Amino acid sequence: MTIISNDPSWWPLINSHIISSYFIVVASVAVIYNWARAFGQEVELIWKQNWSLMTVLYLTVRYIGIIYAGMNIQMTLQIIPLKDAGCLYMYFALYWTMWLLIAILGVIMIARLYAMYQRSRKVLILLVVVFTAINVANIVMVAINMKYISAEQVILSGTYQCVVENPRILSIISWILMAVWEFFTLCLAVWIALKHFRELRQHSASGFIRDCFTVLMKTHMSYFASFVAVFCFTLGYFSPTMGNDPYSPKILIYFGFLEVFVTVQSAVLGPRLILGVREYHAKSIIDIDAGPGLMSIAFQECVHVSTSNSV
């Protein structure tokens, strides 16, 4: 049932809504601005190239990220006023969209590591098994968590707001599982990069291959660093030391920064995992979609080093 009131006792909730909306709008505008700024590159490196799985993954994570930003603005500013059911369904849509983005980014990470390990089937099976186990657990917990989420529309002194109550315990477990996955993939990426760097010292024409791994590790490290920031902010937000007053400026500003980091990590740095590599290949006059596989044969040649050791 929609609550309508002009009672001054609601001002703490109104102020909290205003503070939160600033951060959400900033994060959403950053996603849209990044897309607009990189659209020229996207046309040249994505749309005009031969289509592959990585093309589909890039477009999916890029445009779902933009849709998420748009829904977040609608949920916060209510350009189109919502009712109680609308608030709940919109929150569910945001909830599942974020987890969908995270899952797609996991698939992109699997493709990158599969290529870095020279298309090793053992590594692919290991990654798929770990990724599937973690995501099945997350889906189960998210589905259970949804049973305890409630939302209602309130109109306070002319401001439209969706007030959502969401239990925290299952959310923090999901984030811990995602941290395990991110750390696992980082360890695999660092190990194979160091291995190849050692082998490349024995080859005279190794500059290009070394540069390929440098680009891969730079994009991976920036993405991982953003995830660490998100994870630390999430732990802090769920910490008992944060207090129980949901309207305190401390909690609101903290949650605002968390929202910015989450959105930027998934919808800005996520697409860069693919676009950054394609940009390097374009500069090196290599067709990244020249062959089959999760990534191109050109990329496989980039990371391939002749060695008697099996990966």
C-alpha cells in the first residue's frame, strides 16, 4: 500500500533518498558516458569485425550494463512513478541483472584464461567446474533471499521513493563466493603470465608476445583491483560496526561509494577486458577474429610459445 505523507518526521528518509540518488546518478551517468566515449572504438573493433563468442559477450555485458544504469536511475528518481508491485519488480530486475553481469564477466574470464593456457582442456574443465559450482550456489542463495525482500512505494512531501527491505546475511555469503572465484582466476592468470615471461627470455622475437601478456595482465589487474574495492566496501557495509541507523549520513555515503564501485566494475571495466585486448591487436594489425575457438587463432599465436612442457 502506497504511503502518502507530508509529516516532517519523514525528513530523515527524504534526506537519505536524496544522498543515495546523487551517487546512483553519478554511477549511471559514468556508465553511459564511458559507452558514448568508446562508441567509435566499439564500432571499429566489435561491430565491423567477424562475429565470435567474445563479440556476443562484449555486447551483452556492455548493453546490459547500460540497461542496468537506466533501471537504477528509474528506481531512484522515478521518472515514471511506480506502485508497490512496481517497486518490488524493479528491484528484482536490478538484483538479477547485476548477478547476470557478474556471471557473464566470469565467462569472459574463462575465455581469457583458456586462451592464455593455449586452449588446455584440463584448465577449461577446471574453470567451468569451479565457475558452475559457485554460480549455482549463488543462484540458490539469491532465490532464497528474494523470499524475504519487501518493497513499498512512499510519497513523502512530493518525493517518490521505493523503500526496500533486504536481509544481508545471504548477500554477504554470495560476495564471499565471488571473491573466491576472482582470487582463483587471478592466481591462474599470474602463474601463466610469469611462466611465459620466463620462457620468452629464451626467444629473440618475443617482444610482441610479451606485450600481449602485458596488456592482458594490465586489464586483469585493474578489474581485480576494482573487485577488491567492491568486496572491501561490501564487508564494511555489512559489518556490525556500521550501526543500525539506515538514515545516518555515514551509512548513506558509504553505500553510495559501494554503488559507484559495483557499477563501474561490472559495466565499465568489464567490457574493457575485451576491448583493451582488441585495441592492442588493432594497433598491431592483427585480426583478432581470424580463427575458431573461444578466442581467435591470432590470439592463440600471440600467447603460444614453443615448449616441450604441457600446460
